[in-house]
Amino acid sequence: MKKHLEKHGRLLVLFLDAGAISLAYFLAFVLRFDFHLPPGEAYNFVVTLPVVLSMRLAAFYYFGLYNGIWRYASMADLTAILKGILASQIFIMAAVLFLQHAHYPRSVLIISPFIAFIFVGGIRFGIRMTRNLRYREAEGKQSRMLIYGAGDLGEAVLRDLQRTKGATRRAVCFLDDNALKHGRSIHGVPVLGGRDKIAKVIKDKEIDEVLVAVNHSRGRLITDLMQVYAASGSARKVEFKTLPTMDELISKTRLVPDIRKIDVSDLMHRRIVDINMGLVKASLKGKTLLVTGAGGTIGGELCRQIAALGPKKVVLLENHNTALFYIDKELREKGYGGILVSVPGDVRDEALLKNIFEQHKPAWVLHAAAHKHVALMEDSPQEAVKNNTLGTYILAKTAAAYNAERFLFISTDKAVRPTSVMGASKRLGEMVIRSLSGKSATKFMSVRFGNVLGSSGSVVKIFQEQILAGGPVTVTHRDVIRYFMTTEEAVSLVLNAAAMGEGGEIFVLNMGEPVKILDLARNMIVLNGLIPEKDIEIKFTGLKAGEKMYEELFRADDIRKDTGHSDIFAAVPGEADEALAEAQLQELKHLSNEADITTMLAKIKELIPTYTGWPRKSKIEDRKSKIGETESGEGEVHHGDAEGEEVGGEGSV
């Protein structure tokens, strides 16, 4: 029966319109003569009805009134009805007055179109109203939702919920910071106030879900809402959810605004970055690219994005066999098997590198391989230098020997005034790249950025594991801040930088606003439906060796240059001759084979005067320093697991 009605829906609506037009025309006569229709006027009605009916229906058809799905009647349908009535009225007046000039009551021509508009429009909105009533489930079975954002996106969500059959959610109220909207309602749902009312409204209205339905400045807003809620000490547990932005919907070719749980990336205080892959696609199309550290977070995403841009071949170099197996498997399942060459191996293996360059002749080299974990490298500076510095030199020297077009070294914000061995080894890597720039046809460049959400060993993953285990969540210091960006946007900007580089640059990505790690921990607890300090304890462990309170993207003496891209900058080191000579590299190679770490650390300090990790404090001095921080009120120090810090997103080697 339902399918039959859908099949013949247009015909049914046409008959309903015909009846509405006829009734409206008859009522116009009746009203004109105070409900006592003379016999002569009944004749006028019968004679002119076919003209009125045919003209109205023809006009409705012309204006597309029968092309829409009438159960979704909207203002567009009312506009089409109005246009149809006005256009047909001109022809009706001409025809009727020509046929019945002497005896026709002209006031009927004024009354009739108004009644017809009400009746025809009423049919459509009546159907829509009954549909909403038929599809509404019992309130007890639905989750009670608060929508934050009484704008277009929030209204669209409400409208979708109200007309969806079997909806599992019911919008109870809105909140919005625009005071002009307070006390008003949208489709019968009230706007109860701004963000300061969130805790009270959640309690009073027994809210189960808070939906953030805004398109702009979402990270800061979500963070503020969750902090206000957490600070209230409310015992009611709610889930915070959001929607894709309009830009996300368009880019993913999805038109349905699916409600989803808030992701950690939604908490970042970042605007949408300007990513134009047109230049990148034109630059690498039909070329062979080599990606080192291909199984790591950044290396893997590089491979995913590159494979979709039409290269001739992508060579994946990775010494972690399991990581290489999985990225190879993923890309082959996506249909890129024909352009993949997966090579298990190390960037320090000169013979292997020569074989790769001779056989595949990569035009671009994207060097993401690195030892990245700060704490591990503090006790093994030799390994950090072997891999992050000397490995970079071996790979870069080989690329130059085989005339690769471009070489991009992925560095980190920890290379700026480094306090850790890992950061220092990356700074040395930048100096290696600078020393080779301009000496061959290869364009050498570096790119720095901060923490990547969700990378291996990241603070986000460790916090989530601690929350699932029931706590405590461990943070190094209550004032520690870090820059964050998503893997996808970081890699897109890296590729943009690689395509625009002329050689010798140190590119710096726009990391947005830094995020306080303590706030991130609290918000992640709330995201899991729990209450900080009540359900999950937060402990402070003290800064680990090599860790900073905050990260930097530029040094004081760096010269900042505009690149023409709003999210990519260039840092030109103040020291014009800052590069590593061959003799210095050979000395680093010799020292990396020594058992004693002090000579290596002293050499790092000599090469990087801004490195503050040497000479090191004794354990007693370090403990006194931490006690001093506690006594000065900077945060209590507890023993326990330290914060799992995200350290720049470099791929594993």
C-alpha cells in the first residue's frame, strides 16, 4: 500500500489540489453573498470553474509544485504556490471577465486566490505535520538531547530528529551564547540560555547527551563547555557529541550530518587549515617517491596521501617488519598494489640505499624515519645520533649522488633550543640538510611541527588507556602545554611544503594555539562519561629528563619568512654558516660507537650551544629541583607513571 501511494503520489496530490482549488473558488462565491448564493451566481461558478481549475493546475505544474517530495514541504513549496496563484490569476481574470463581463462578481477574483493559497499550502503542511506525529516515538524510549548552537546547523539537526521515524534521540532544549535568542524557540524547542547554564540545564532537564552544533571555533567552545560542566561537580553523567562541519561534509561528499562522539581532535583550538593539494598533485604525478619510516604514524599517512595523487611508484622503506606489513596490506587493499614497492631495511644501510636508488630512481625522498621517544633517547644518545643524524646524512648524501629532485627531512619543534637528546639529534639532522643544500641538483629542505594526535606512544593514547583502567591519569606538570595537529593535516602541509620548496628552507607548520595537557586530561575523562577527580584521579609526576614546559617553533634569532601559504612559514637560521662539516660528522660517527655517553653529550653541546641537556644535573639535584617546584606551589609531585608525551610524530625506523 505504501509503495503504491509513493508511485502515484503526484497524481494524488494533483487531485487534492484540484479539490482545494474548487472548494476555495466556491467559498469565495459563498462569502461574497453572505452564504446565500443566488441561482445566477451558481451558474457563474459552474461555467468559470473549469477555467480557474485548469489555469491554477497548469501554473502549479509550470512552477514545479509536483516535482518535490510533498512530505518534506518547506518555504520553497509555499513560494512556488504563491508564484503559481499570482501567475494564474492574471489569466483567470482575463478569461473570466471576457466570458462573464456583465454579471460576474469581481470581488470573487480577490477573495479566491487567498483561500486557494491557504488550502493548497495547508494540504502539504498538514501531511508533513501528520507524518511527524506518526513517526514520533514514546519519549521514554528516547535519549534526551541538549543542542548547543541555535543556528542553521542546530535547526537542521532538530528538523531531522523531528521527522525521522524511530528516532532514538529527542531534542529537549537549545543553548546559545547569542542573548537575542534566549527565551525564544525553534520548532517548539526553547533556547534556555548560554554556556554558563549548561550544568543547571543538564540537571533540570535530565539531559543524556550534549550535541555541539556549530561550524566555527569549535575546539575552544567544546573545551569551555566541558570545563564548565566538570567544574560544576554535577553527578549526572552525559555524553558530549558533535557533527561534521559543512566543510567536512562537502569534502567527504556526505550530506547527512551524522551525530558522532566528540573526538580528541575536536578539543584542539585550531581553525581549518588551508590545504590545496593541486600543486602537490601536479608536482609528483608520474614520479617515483621514497618514503622512509613508512610504517610509522607520519610515514604511513604520507604513503596514503601520496598513493592517491597519481605517482608512478611509491617505495616504502621501514625496518620494523610488522609495521611495514600492515601499511603494505592496507594500501594494497585500497587498490594501490601496482605502484607499491615495500623494502624492509634501515636508512643507515648504504648498500641497500644505493640499490634502491639505482633500481627505482626516486625523484622525491620524504624522510620520516626516526627514533622519536624522548625518554628512551636520554639514556642512549649514541643511538639517537646514529639514527636521527647520521642516518639522515647517509640517506641525503645518497639522494644527492643520484640526483633526486627533492629531499624533505621531517624534524620536530623539539629541535628548537633542544633540552632533550632526541631534539638535539633532530637539530643536528637539520644542520646536515643545510650542509648539503646548494651542492647538488637536489633541493634539500626540512619541516618542523609539533605533536600529532594519536601517534604511537602519544599522550592521547596513554590517557585513554589509563582512563579505561580506572585511573589515575598521570600528568607531568599542571602547567605543561603542547602544540597539536591531526596526522592528516600535518602530512598534507608537509607535502605542500615539499612541493613549494626551493632548497635550504626550514619550513615550520602553523600549529595553532597550544593546549594545556592538564585540560586535555580532564576533557578526555569527561569524554568518557566520567568526572575528573571524582571518578578518575589525576596525578602529577614531575617533568622527565629532557622535557620542556612548553615547545617552540622558532628560535629568537631565526628569521621568519612568508612562503605565500597561510599555514606554512620558513625559518632561516641566524647563523649563516650553521652546517655540519664532513669532519664533524665523522667525529659524531666515531663517538656513537663509544660506550661512555658523556663524550657524545659534550660534542652535542659543542655543536649546538643552545642545547641545555648537558652538563646534566645529578639525581639529587634533580630531586631538589622538583621539591622546590612543589614548595613554590607549582604543583604537587607524585611518584608513578609519567605522562606519555607525544614528541613530534616522526615515523619509526
